[in-house]
Amino acid sequence: MNQLERQMILRQMEQLVLNTNYQILLNECYHRRMLSEVMISIIEDRNPDEATKHKKLFEKITRRGPTAFQTLLDICQQNFPVAHALLKNGSLSTNNISSNSSNNQEKYRSTFNPNRSRSISANLGETLALSQKLRNFSIGSRSTSQEDDGKNNNRLFETTDKGFKRQLEVYREKVQELNKVELTTRPQRHRLLEAYPMRSRNRGVVFIVNVITYINDTHPKRNGAEMDKDNLVSLFRQLGFTIFYYEDLTREDFGYLIEQLKTSEHLSTECFAFYVLAHGNHTKGRDKIYLHDNSVLFVEEILAHFNNVNCRRLVRKPKLFFFSICRGDQPDYGTLRPAEHTERDGMINPKKDTPTNMPTYADMFICFSTVPGFAAHRDMLNGSWFVESMCEVWSKHAHDTDVEQLMKMVGKNASMYRTEQNNALQTLASEQRGFFDVLYLNPGYNAD
């Protein structure tokens, strides 16, 4: 939901609690797939009384995606007319609801009234079944002790050790379409270099990890990261990519999902993209990513997962990696820093046959939102500078420009941003590993 809708719910929290029934609302949210069993169990187990649970339920609804507000409206329209009027009009309207109905709502559906009744439209049997199911549901295992966002592709399933892990599933939720991608009518070609084939309907796969919150608040919440989700999902969806999107992954969740992805048929595709948005750092020459459970994931670990040795399905296919992370905490005020390079020269033996084996790392293009040692910036309303610039540039130019040139344009565009307080900026960094052909995304075109 947008910021205005979120603020409307939070501002009228007390009145919404008074004019809704907690159990009915919980049941409706579950059966409309707005909340998972894990999320409900966490609300139930972590809060001592029903009044607090009721408020936490509304707070959770405000974080349930772009369709959550409309879903809440539909629930209230069927069950809680006073609450529906509050949300629909921003304040209680006597024109829409009679005083008798209002009095009835306050008397019988208030959390604080022990004599409240269930709505006629609620299925009492389903409510009781859900309550019994939650009583038997344990959230004691480490992998579910933290709150799960429970998107349709973040569902959990039981494993043999009685823990619960994320399940690999295509992300299909609607998001805001912030940029309209220009389409092409023919595949693009380069004057000198070969182009990676990007012509089939099975165009590509993108795996997105967006870490927004951290257990025990060890790192600050990444405000604005929800907008990054809308930007990226909208962009890659229009480019014809199959999308896997996950929020607040632990290291165990991450490893389990990656193994599922690498063995799935989804990687029988023309292009693979991997996107991480999180807090990070760069120490002792290594880039690290902090996951939801405060565990550390190194960038080189991710790249190794998809090299030619460990992921045969992606051999000779373009692999794009984007890391929207800080690589230090130093603000960049524009001071020039010479880069350090390690060179290793060797002579070629002309008498030796050209090797036919594949290199370990090939067809990889890797982008970072900033250079080592420096911070990356994120707007609390518009999202990360890197993501915003990338989605804007790709939408306008992906129809006739290859990826490497696109990222140069992204870097130039993002370099124009400045923070308000100290005028800090940000410099995109990229590298290629055996990325010798050019990659045109050819949005809108397929030869199937």
C-alpha cells in the first residue's frame, strides 16, 4: 500500500480496533492469503493480550504489499461497516452509516467488549479450525523465530527436522509500474561483437533478495526498500523475466533457496540476473552482505554458486549480478582516490594447442552501487539511488542499448545525485569476468 493509505490506518488505529473483531479479522486475513500461519503465530505468541495483538495485526497489514489496503477494505465492507467508512472516507461518516449500526458495531465487535459477536459472513468453523491449527503450530525452531513477510513466494514448508524453510516459487504479486519499458520490434546487433541470444519467450530469470529489517535491530531498518521492490519487479517483469523475490532472508533460508534454484528447470533460460539489496561492508578486500539474522554472506560466495563449475545450467549464458550495498561507511564528498590494481602477466606459448576447457568464471557482469570503502545512499520515499537510476535508464534505453552501456548510463545518472545535508555523492562500480559478447535485452521481442 502507499504511504497515504498506511498513514490512514496508523492514524485511526484506536478507532479501527474499537470497530473490528480481532478473531474475525485474523481469520479473513489468513483465508485471503494476506497473512501466513507463521506470521499469525508470531502475532499470537509475542503479544500478551488481545488488544495488543489487534494493534499488531493492523500494523502487519500495513506492510503486506500494494493490494493490502484494498483487501482490508473488502474485509471491512463485508464485516465491519464502521471501520469500512473510516478507511474509505478518512473519518466516520454519518451519511454512510446509521447511528444504530455504529452503536451495534461498538457494542458487539470491540476488542474490549467481552460480549462481542462474530460477523454473519464469517465462517465459524474455519475460524475454530485455524485457531486449533495455530495452537498445534510451533514457532520454536530457529528458522521461524523471526517474523516472516509471507509473500506468495515466501511460503514455508515443513522439513524432516520439523523446521520450516522458504519455498522457491515465482513471484506473481502486483506492484506499482513506476517506469514504462520501451519495446523493440527486432533483435539488436553489434557491428563487431557477437550478441548473446535473447530472443525466446523464456527470456530470463531474476532472483532478488531485499533485506529490509534486522533481528534485534542490529542494523537500522532500510526505509524506502519497499519502493526498490516495486521498481525492480516492475522493470524485470516488463523485460520478460521470471521473478523470484524474497525479503528478510536468513543465511539458512538463502542457502536452501539457492540450491532449489540451481536444480530447477527455471534456469533453462537465456539470461540470469541476481540482485541483492541490504546493508554491507568491504573489509580486507572482501565485500560482505548482512542478512536478516545478522549473518554475513560474502559476494564471492554468491558468484561461486553460479560459476561454470557449480552451475552447469548457466554455462555460456550471461549472468548479471547487482549489489545495492554499502562497501564501507565513508561518505563520498568527491575526493579522487586512485584505484589499486594487481597485475599478473604471462607469456603465451604459440606451440601449445588452444585449450577447449571452460574457465571457472565466464559470462559474468557484476555491478556494485558504490566503490570499496564508501557508503551507498537510499531515499526513504524513492528507494536506493542505484535502483532508481537503473530502472529509469533501462526503461528508456534497453530496447536499443546493450547492458554494459546501460550501466555506464546508470552510473552517470546516479553520479548526479547529492545528499541534502553534506552534499555526498555515489559512484557505481562494475567488472566483467569473461563477459565477451554483448547483451541486448530486446524487450518485447521473441522469435517463438
